[in-house]
Amino acid sequence: MPDLPKRKVGLISCSGEELAEGTVTRRAVRKVLETLRPGDTVTLCLPLFLAGGEGERAFARHYPTIAVDGCDKRCAALATKKYSAKPAASVVVTEVAEASGRGAIGTARRLNEEGLRLADAVAGRIAEETDRLLKRKPGSAGPASGRGAR
Amino acid sequence: MSGGRRKVPVVPCSGIGKSLGAAAREAAYVLAEDLRPDRTRIVALSLLVMGDEEARRGVAGGAAVAIDGCKLECAAKGLACSGAAHVHKIAVFDVVRGHRGLKPEGVCDLNEDGLKLARATAEEAAKAVDELAREDGHA
């Protein structure tokens, strides 16, 4: 058997600098990368799509990606589709917040405790989507969840 | 025609893989919230990448400040592609050369050295903003 490269999922956060939800996307993606699914995920830098990052574009053409957006403008999802390929899954922070009835989450510069909890919830959603894309059974993958990626 | 002062758009790199990218982001907040809140405003790079019309209108034809974490200069390129007439580039990797004792670490939570580097970078950017104001006769 040839030694095929391990299938991984690319995570693309909008990182929106104007909104606290953008900061949530960064924290959630880093938590998945560092703690929840460290062997199964990589991060792709959204602005590199525009700046000519052929490596990012090629990865997103050949591997599944999850776009993680702060708001319904969905910059990460749309830019990924525009420059590479449609993301296999999409997570939007404002939708997760609405579904879980969250309050104020702090500022783009500093999330408050509620914002940190929201980032944990978003990270959980990303991990679920990662498992789905890698066709894993729920609960069969990854280290125990926690808040270690803060 | 309004005689009001136009706030200078500041676009930091959105780098999520390295501490210098995080320092670029933090530097933008230090600049726009602490050092020059009345003269600057942050514009999200993701909006420019996507081609958001409102964001592009806000930077097209004027001067802007890009704060980049690495030599790929995504923020500067994003501004140039969006029609900014003059992009003043601030590079965290240049600033760190002038502060050799600093060892920035962390992405979501920068360590103390990372925050010091962000402050030093923001001060460099503030000088650029002041220079732009002088050129416009607002100093």
C-alpha cells in the first residue's frame, strides 16, 4: 500500500477584527487545533487566499474545509468558495450564540467570561463537524474536551 | 462637502498561526482604542478579502495603515487590492528586530513580551498616522 497523506480538515476563521464574534472564531479554531482535534485539523489563513497563498488554495481544493464565521456576512465561507472550493461545512458564531441564548460577550479586543464560554461552544461545533467529515462516530475521537486552548 | 477629518483605516493581519500575527492584531487595538482613537478606525481584513462593498468604499482612494505579522504582507496586499491610494506598511517582524529581548508567545493570549511588542508596533503606527495628519494639514 502506498503511504497516503493523512486526511485532515482545514479550518478557516474569519478573524473579523471589528467584532467580538471575530475574536470568538479565532479562539474556537485554536482550541480545536490545539486541544480537541490536534491530529485531524490544520488552520488556513483566510487573507492568504487573496494574497496568493497557493498552498492554502490547493489544500482547500483537495481537502474538506470548515469555514468559521463571526456574522452572517460569512466572509470565510464566501472567500473560500471564491478562491478555492466550497467549504464542506460552515459554522456561524451568531447562530450558535442565538441558539444557546448567550448574553454580551465582551469586545473584539477582550472577550468576557460569556465570550469565552461561547468560544468553547463554537469549538465543540467545529469538532463535531470535523468528526462528521472524517466519518467518525460521535465520542470516538480526540482528547477530552476542556478549555485548554485559551 | 464635509470638512470633517477622515479617520485613517487600519487593517491588521488576521494571522492565526503565529504570535507575530496576534501581535499585529493587538497593535491595531492599541492604536485605535488607546493611542489614536479619534484618528483611526479598524477595518476587518476578511471583509476586504471577500470584496465587501462598504468596506472597500471606506478604504478606496485614501491613505491607510497595514499592520502585518509576516513577510507575505496580507494586510497591505488586501488594502492595495481594495483601492487604497497609499498604504503605510508597519511590519511586526521589523519592529521585533529593534526589540531583540522580546520573546512573544501565544496566539489567543499573548504573553507579556507579545503585548509589549504590540505596544511598540502601535507606537510606530501612531507615528505614521501623525505624519498623514500633518500632510493633510490637520496636525
